[in-house]
Amino acid sequence: MSELPKAYEPQAVEKNWYSAWLEHGCFHADESSEKEGYSIVIPPPNVTGILHLGHVLNNTMQDILARRARQQGKEVLWLPGTDHAGIATQTKVERQLRDEEGKSRRDLGREAFLDRVWDWKEKHGGIIIQQLKRLGCSCDWERERFTMDDDYSAWVAKVFTELFNDGLIYRGKRMVNWCPVSLTALSDEEVIMKPQKSKLYYMKYELVDSPGEYLEISTTRPETLMGDTAVAVNPKDERYGQYIGRKVRRPFPEAEIEIIADEHVDIEFGTGALKITPAHDKADFEIGERHDLEIIDVLHPDGTVNCPGCPDLDGLDRFVARKKAAAKLEELGLLIRVEEYDNNVGFSERADVPIEPRISMQWFLKYPCVQEAADAVAQGDISFRPARWSKTYAHWLENIQDWCISRQLWWGHQIPVWYKKEKVQDLQSAESLDVSDMQAGDIYVGAEPPSDPDNWVRDEDVMDTWFSSWLWPFATMQDDERAKFYPTSDLVTGPDILFFWVARMIMAGYRFADGLPFKNVFFTSIIRDIKGRKMSKSLGNSPDPIDLMDEYGADGLRFGLLRTAPVGSDVRFDVALVAEGRNFANKLYNACRFRQMSGGRSELSTNGFEVSADLPAYHLDILAKLDTLAVNLEKAYADYRFNEVGQLLYDFFWSEYCDKFLEAVKGDMRSDDEQVKSRTLAVMDTVMQRYLAYLHPYMPHITEELSHRLGFVPEGEFLMNQEVPSEPVLASLSEDESTRAAAIAAAVYESAGRLRNLKAEYNVANRKDVRFVIKPAADWVAGETETLALLAGAGVIDLQSDYEAPKGTPAAVSDLGEVYMPLEGLIDVEAEKSRLDKEIAKVGKEVQKCASKLGNAAFVDKAPPALVEREKERLAEWQQKLDQLEEMRAALV
């Protein structure tokens, strides 16, 4: 044993052990090992990222699974890495360039700008990795990957080329989500819908064939009316049947546009007549396609107005133009009214600005292996937890749309498509491109550049970041690693990227890696603050995990958070949870220090001892509970109930081991019989050695420290790499023997509680000279009186089968028999009577007050039902307390 300091200092302990694990290669997976393989690939955080509580929850769960798999004797690969985060990283470097040098990326040019991004990545891109190490993550850091690594990039180009050659990738002009700040297309999954306080503008368009007669129209976007090419009504709307086929006059720039009929129009929205702007609304675009309408783009890519025909609007920001357009309509007498309107508006996930639906030339992918991906989950080859996400997943696959995979960025995997130099202008403006253009020799697609690059011009777009990350489970591994560790065992991720990432990885796995990429998917909870609000910097309710680790330790943060993370429900975060984790670590440390101060490891502790029915009931009971803990942990782990595992570990140690067993055996520690003391120390060592192993995945640093300090781990080895025995400690005992011991221990613990309650009721809880008399219910009770007195804080326990208690003696019924607490010499009876009389009068008033309120028909009939119910509960609580007080008073005759 190595002596433990008086106080636990988590920062020093955690730093020491993490460094030791790294130095000795404890996290490195051996692909040539004969052990059963277990693998997880980390959901790669953005290279721009810093640790937040969501990362803490997600990565702690992965670390728990990885560490537990090592304890089961498996060869574990937890593969880490970061994502290049196209939009986020480029935006960050562009902002830095603008703020520090007053330049844009175009001032530098593509090549020089990308050099700047790589420089930024090398200097700042590893922050979150260092923070994950601080958390204790046991990733194989020697295999850390980046989605822009050379060999990973080769995979991306290879996959693009194969899919293009299969006819699944094509280029076309489509309506996409456009970010006016990042100046790139976005997928539907990168658009966040937010409730907004908007305005609904009611305006009128004059009928061309009937001057002075108007058609009333409603819109949220008057700034786009310059792109109106029709007005649409529902053919079933009887109000407008007479107008279909006629024309109205668009006010600016002035033009005649037709009134058309389309069933897509919502009769209940606004006036039921909609202006149709095919270039700036997805629904309008679809209507325009059905009716062959002209497409007029009146916005620049940055969201400013592009309409020289309206010089007073041309060049204005879209939201400024909205007000200006409304003012113009009012000047023309065409604005009827403006109403407040609540609607959902799509925002760019990265730039946090409203997106623009925009017609744009982009690259699209027709998803491969959709049916295989659907069947994998439906048939149980891949399990989702919680299972309800399976329905969401299936619905998305049933309604899947082609994936827009191109982005108008410079940072990322550039599209591996080259155009014939002499045809580049025609090809870039073509309505569509596909494999037929390659076969004609007009374009070149390949993982390597064309052999005569001077004759070709490369496509400037890059691929969507998710196009690289959907290859993550297999593209991160070499052939020998895939042979050992693919498919991966578990994936821990958030449900918000079910479509972004999980579904796409499954499809990619079937298309490029001959099967499913993982077997189990666990979706983590969303962490909210104690009020149920989302964490955000603006609300100031998102604490920095590094600050929490500085104050409470990484183990305290891990345990406090995981113990309250239910499957499928949001986590209500309170810093008090982390404080509880820290307090638990201190309790564990102090218990181990108590063990160390009680004596060194005996021969029984070192060489083991024979578990037999001759051991005291408390010893057999705690060993049986240790075996039960192992069984229950196994069940909870099997269902990924991380919070239940944490609670089981907490309850066993705090309630069963510390509050009961350690208190029960303190007499052994003072015994003159060395055999008794040695036996008890051996049981303590047996329990703590296994318990620290069970706790290790949750609190790896302190368990490693204590296991070494107590001599449980051989010199030069590590707890994290020790297999946990699967054989129950009480395997040699019969069920009857262990059951009898557990019953005796439970009876003594329960009875001790009754004795402590009697002391508390009569305000003698701190007295150690209290005498109790018990009418024993069984012969064995006689052998347990010393332990009972120790647990109850009693001076004397008398066993008298024929005891006749004086009238008024406080009594209780316990599992050991009838218990009496003679009051003679303990209390001033008259003073106690007076105290109880006052308390009875006080509580009686509360009972009368509640009863009076509930007897008032006006209150019962008019008050909210919840308030009435609460008043009934209060009456019952006060009445119960009154009954107890009157019973105690009656005993004092």
C-alpha cells in the first residue's frame, strides 16, 4: 500500500494518470490481437470546436463503453478525429483575414487562402482534442484522423468518381437553400426552422381587362414582387373561379401576369390568392414548373436586390427592400393593410441568418443502397436506442430526395470534375451534366487529375462536409484495421444528425464496405438548463466544462452528468449534479483512506480467503450485494441505461457499503482478535477491489489512483487494462445460506433505523447512553446486540422475552421483535409534555385551517382543481403529523 494524502486533489491525480496511460500506450489498439475486437468511431467534432456539455455527455458515454469493453477482455479501438467543417472553418478564417488585414479571400486567391486555412488549423484546430484528453477520453490518439488527410481525401474522390460513373451523381439547375452570408448552398438538414414574428402584407393587383377592379393578394415578402410571374388561386375556391385565365398588372416593374389555378394554394391562408415568384420560393418554383412560368431572379447571391428596372430598390439589402417595397405599394395606393404574423423561417445553421430559396447550378447525388439501409434497421441488424428513432429514420428514407452535395466554398474536398478548356463556358452554363458528358469527352471525372491538365479547367465547388464524413467508419481505417474492427460495435451520437450522418453512413457502408457500419446506435439526450431551456451563450446558461473540471474534477463532472442522463429524455443540468459527483469522489477517497488507516493488507487480503457460511451476516450480505450489483450493472449496460448504471454504483457504495456495512464492522476494527480484524479487512478489500473496477469506466482517474494506493493492481500494470472477474464472489455458497445472511443483516439494519427514530422523536438522538429493551423474535438476535447498539448509537441493548414495559414507554415493532425505550433518566417528562402540547396546538390550527378551506363550497367550486388537490394533500400531511404527536403525548402519562 502507498499512503493516501489527507485530501483528494483531483486535478493532480487526473493529470498524473492520464499522462501515465498515454506514456504506456494503454489506449492503442492492436489489430493483430487474437482478442475479440470492439470498436467505436468518434463523431468527429468540428476542427473549429471547443468542448461543451453535449460533447462531455457524448464522449463520456463512448469512453465508458470503451473502458468496459477492455475490462471484458476485448481489443478496443476507439478511433478519434476531427472534421474539417467547411463553412465554419472558412468563415472563421475569412473573418480573421478581414479583421486583421482588411482583406477578403479573393484578394489572396484560392491557393494562398487555403494555405492560411491550413496554418489556422495547425495552430488552433487541436483545442477540442486536448479538452477531450482532459476529460479522460481513452481514444487511440496514435490513429487520430482528419477529414482532409491525404488518404482520406483519396477515399472521398474515389467515392465521388464511382458514384458518378454509376450515374448517381449529376449536375443540374435546381431550387436550393442558399446562405447569403456564406454564399453557398445548404442541405435541408443544415437549415434550422425558427419561430419568427413577421408581417403579412395585403396588397392589390389591378385586373388588366377591368381597370379599377383589383385582386387582393397576401404575402410575407413584398420585396420579391418584381419577380412575380403569376398569381395563383385554388381551383376549388369559389371566390376566384371567374378570375382564372385573366391577367393582373404587376406594379413594378410594370408587367401583365396571368391568374392561374393550382391545387397547391391554401384557401385558408391570407386572401387565398398568392403571388407566384418561382425564383424565390420552393413551392412557387414547383407551381412555376407545372405551369411553365418564367423565372426571374431579383436577388443577388448576398441577398441584395438585383432589379435595375426598380432603381430605388436595386442594390438594397433584402430586409431593407421589404420595407421600401411596402412603402412604394402604399404610395401607389396598392397596400391595403399589414398584420402581425407568426411563422417559421429557415435559418442557416452556421451563419444564423434567414436562408434564401434560390435557383442554382449544383451537384446532386441519388442515394445508393436506400433499401438496404432501410432493411438494416427494420430487420434489427442495426439497433437504435431509443427505438422510437427507427420510425423517424424509416420515414425519412421513404421520402428521401436527392442530396445537394456541392458547396460554393474553397475549403473542402474540391469536386473532382474537369471541363474541356475550349468548352468550359458552355459546360458551366449547361442546364445539366451527367455521365453522358464524360463519355462524350467533354468532362473528366477522376480521383487523379487528367494527364494533360493544361487542357482542362477544374470545377471550383467543393463537396458538402457531410459527403466526406459519411465515409468515416471505414475511410479512417487501413485494410488490416478494417479486418479487425469493422463493422464498428457502437455509435454514440445526437439525434439531430440522424439524417446528416447516421443514415448516410449506413448507406455508404453497404455501398462501399460490403455491409452495415455499426451494430448499435445510441442517441444521446439534449442537455438543457434547470428551467428546461436550451443551453446558449446569449442566455448565459451554458457553463464551460473546463471550468467545471477545474473546480470539481473530470471524474466529478463525468459521474455527476451521467448519473442523471436518462435514455430518451432531455437532461436538466444543474451544477449541483457535478458537485454531487465531486462529493462522491471525496466519499470514495475517504472510505479508502479509512481502510488504509485500519491496517495493511493481511495475508487473507493478499492471497484471498475462503468464503463460507461461517462469515458474519454483514460480511456475507455485502458480498451478496456486490454480486447483485454485477448482475444489475450487466442488465443496465445491455440496454445502454447509463444513468441507471451510475445510480446503481452510487447506491451500492454510499448506502450499502458506507452507511451500513462499514458502520456495522467498526467494532471489528477495535477488536483484540486479530483474526476477526483480518477477516473483516479481507472482505473490505474484496469488495473495494471489484467495486473500483466496476466504477472505473465512469470515474477512471480516481479508481486507478485508489486501486494502486491500496495495492489492488500489480506494479507496472493498470486498472484500466485489468479484466474484471465474471465469477460471483459467493459462488461457493448455497442460495439458502446467502439468503439467511441477507435476512439477518436486513433485520438488524432495519431495526437500527427504528431505534434511531425513537431517539429522534424524543430529542435524544445524540445521546449514546440510551437503553433499549427488545423482546426478541428469534434466538439469533442475541448474537447481534453489539452490532445493533453500534448502528443505533445505543448504550445498552437488553433482551427480555417477558419484559413488561411501564405505561407510556415509547415502543416500536421491528424485524428483531418489539422494541422499547425506557424514558427514565432520559428526559424531563413534564417538560416534554409541555413541548408536545404546544406542538399539538400549533399543528391543530393548521389542520383546522385546511379543513375550513376545503369545507368552503366557493373555494372548492371556483379554485383550480390542482389547487384544491394540493390543499387536500396538505390536510392529510398535517393530520398525520397531529396523530403522531398525540400518540407520543398519550404515552407520557
